[in-house]
Amino acid sequence: MAKNNDYNRVSVLVVGAGPAGLACAIQLKTQKPEIDVCVIDKSAEPGNHNLSGAVLEKDALHRLLDSAVPGWWDSDAAKDVLRKKVNKDNVMFFLGRKLSFNIFFVIKLAKRLGLNFGQMIHKGDYIVSISKLTKWLGQIAKELGAEVLPGFAAADIILNGSADKATGVKLIDQGLDREGGKLPNFVEGEVINSRFVVLAEGCDGLLTEQFIEKAGLQRQSPQLYSVGVKEIIQVSSEQYQKFGDDRVVHAMGYPIWTPFLGPGMFGGGICYPVEDEHIAVGMIVGADWKYCNFNPQDALTNFKNHSFIRQYIDGGTVVEAGAKMIPEGGYLAVPRDAETGAIGRGNVLILGDSAGFVNMLKIKGLHNAIDSGMQAGQAIAETFENGEAAAVRYTELIDKSAVGKEMESAKNFRQTVAKFGPLQGMPLSVFGGLLPKFDTEKDFEAMAVAGYRLKPNQDFDKDTFTAVAATEHREEQPSHLTIIDSEVCKSRCTPIFDSPCITFCPAGVYETVHDEVEPANPSNCLHCKTCQRKCPFDNIRWTVPEGGGGPRYKRM
């Protein structure tokens, strides 16, 4: 982990081996090869916990690799990961189960007029598997001399007394039984001391949220989330050819938003080719939905059954599936130090989805994650002898970069839709830069007793969904999911909302056992953390399980 063979100490510790964290490691090892860098991740293998759209703008990746790996585009890995590009860009509006309209001409017109919706163009972007992309970036980081260590789950970030500097992170204890007792193979979680700590855990990162609270970072608006559920479906060669290997479909409207009649949720469906005879189909839904019996997988079922989508996947076999949350709050929800405005504090930097660098006008964040990693690497290289200046320098670089400009351009977009709903909010958001900052409630506060009127006739098969996500955890370890107060479930949540966590958890973790709602199946958990952010009484907490657990995505 460090050149002096002190394996509990490292100069730069990156928590999270996703695109942001690995880009940071690659940039830093490119600029300062002598600096020891370690990247830890809770997944069993690089890429196992990475799930995305995933349409990737090329500029950030090219800038990263052009300096780090000359001639990289000729490598077999590059030709495999980046072999598909968007040539046909469909933006569809679904009206009911059968009607569909391609409204891409509206997006092109918006671009010509300089309106914010003009950013929603994907032609020329890469169509990638983020799992494969992450695995490739991890290999590049290793070849440059960084340590990339999967299976290391971090449980806590350790700060000095004044909370203006991190001294390291503590890994989770291993070898405990379900009650927390020590088994013969018990190993106490080590503390890894580091001069710099880079938080790149992805959406709603455990250490990131701990640090925000401990260091007193502030958001101008609450972070808003969406929940994404996705399947990769093996189809016939005829269906695949009909869809095409250079086409991306983004759809709005049915089944999560139908004007006037409802439902009225933010989000939409996605469909794109993954590899020969495999098509990815997904549904992204704003987590501020109000329907207590709603499950994003219900919307995915309806989306797959729409006549436009069904023609490409009917009769196909789901070979992989997964779920994750996406941070949507944008510019106003980025956590900053109250005194300096830094995205982090002192020697702690917050990157990618952990910071919330998703541009919802583009429906993209992957390129911003890579770009933020590059800015973090540069900031650490410049402030290596004065670590407490790192977060301030990083933020200066971010604000001047494409990331900062994009986030500023999408300011107020998601808050406007959250405030007024899709029907009024989407048109109003065109004037987002001129609108005031709207106060928005947290996602869980939006829950109501209303029902989702398009509920499918058949329950979604969560067992099969979980099985093809290949998720697993050591069965005997303590549950990493906790219901804070079971009395709240009994006296308030179940009588009013009928225990919505049982419905909306994509992996069927929650069940009623002896008249009590419990996280009865924690080994099924997909680490999406929807339960933590959507429980209507904010009564669930997610903590990290032992390293190596969770989903094992290969093609996502």
C-alpha cells in the first residue's frame, strides 16, 4: 500500500474504485509517479458494483488517457470497451401502452435556440458497459503503479479534533456473527492512515455522508435522488439487427407520467445495445414519487410491454439485472464547506456521484465523474506539500472546468420539476437560470397514501431479478440494514402506507415477520440504498457489509 511497506499508511487513499476514483489515481500517477496511491473498493472485483445508463461523452476520457497511456486507442481493451457509438439518437414520448412519438426534433430545435434542453443530444457518444469501463480503468491505474484493492469495505472516516482534516479511514470488522459476537476468524478492521482522503464512493456514499455531517458541510438544497432499475436481455439476432448497434432510446411519458390523468413522476425509460444480441432496458424514476404502493420495477414492466419496446425484446431472456440510485439535485445539492466553499475540506475531496456531479439536462454524469477525478488528481499533485489546501484548490479547478460549467447550466432544473411537477415544471425549467432557488422537500417526505394507477396485474419477479444480479453476502454476518424504531413501523408506517419498503426494495430485502417489518433478507441487498432515502419516516439506515459482498455486475 505504501513504498515503505507500512501497509497501514499511504499518501493518497481513494475510497471507491469507480470511474471518478480511478481517474483520480490515473491522473495523479501520471503527474507524480513517485506518489503512492491506493484505491479501495467494497466490491469483490473491479466493476462489480458499477451500474449506469451508460452513454459516455468522450472528451474527459480522451484527455485522461491521452496523457496517461499514449496510443491507448489501439489497445484491444479500448477497441472492446469503446466499440459502439451513438449514431441514431431517439427521444421518444410514450402516450399510453401503444402510441409513441419521436420528439428528437424538439431537442435539436432547443439546441439551435440555445435552450437548456438542447444538451440532451447523445450523437457521437460512446455506448459503454460501465462495469467493463471501470475494470479497464482499474487495470490502467495498476499499470501506472497505483494499488487497486477490491474487497476492502470502509466503515468510518477518521478526522482530527477540529474536523478540518482526515487522518484516515477504518475498515469494517470481519468475522462477526449475526448478533455481533466474535467468531474464531474475527479480524478487527484496520485503520489506514493517509495524507489525503478522496471520497469517490458513488451515490449516497457512506463515508461521504459521514464526512458531510462531521465536517459541517452544507448543501443549498437537499440532495434529490432517482432510482434506476435495469435489465440486460438476450434477444434474437433479427431483433438486435432491427434495433441496431448504434442507437440509443430515451423515453418519457408513459408509464410514469401521463399528462392530466397521472401518474406524475419525473424520469423515463432507456434502451440501448450492449453487445451482440443483447439489449439493455431500464427505467429511471425520481425518488420523490408519492405513490405508497409504487415500485420502479412495476414501471419497468410496463415500459417493456409498450409496443415500441416490446418489438425488440419480446421472447428474450434476462441475463443480468441491477438497481442503483442517481443523485439529481445538481449544482444546489453539491456539499460545500461553509467557510471556503470547497467541495470537501482540508485534505478531503469529494468526487463524481458522491458530490452529485450529474447533469440532469443531459441525463449524464459519467463524463463529469471522470473529469472530477482528473481535477482531484491535479489538485493533490499541486498541493502535495500543503495538504490542507487540497480541497480549496480542487474546487477552484472544478469551478473552472467543464464540470462546473455544466452544473451551473443545469442549476434549478430538478428543483423546478420537483416543485411544480413534470407538466408545469418541465416547461418552466427552460428559464431555470432566471428562476429563484425553490425550496424542495426531501424525497421521503413526498410519500402519500395515493396508489399507482398503472400497477401491473402480476407482481414483479424480484427473486429472478436478484439472482441475475448475482448478489451475495456472507449469511452469518450482522445485518447491514437497520430499522431504527420498529414501533414507528407498527404504529405509523404500516397503518398509513402499508409498509412501502416491502414494495419498493428491488431485491425483496424487507418482509413482514411475526407482524413486524424486518430487513429479513440482507444477503439479497443490491447496495442501491433506496430504502435509506425513501422510507417515509426516515427510519432505515444502511451501513457497509463485509468487503466482497453485494452484486457482481459484469455487463452493466
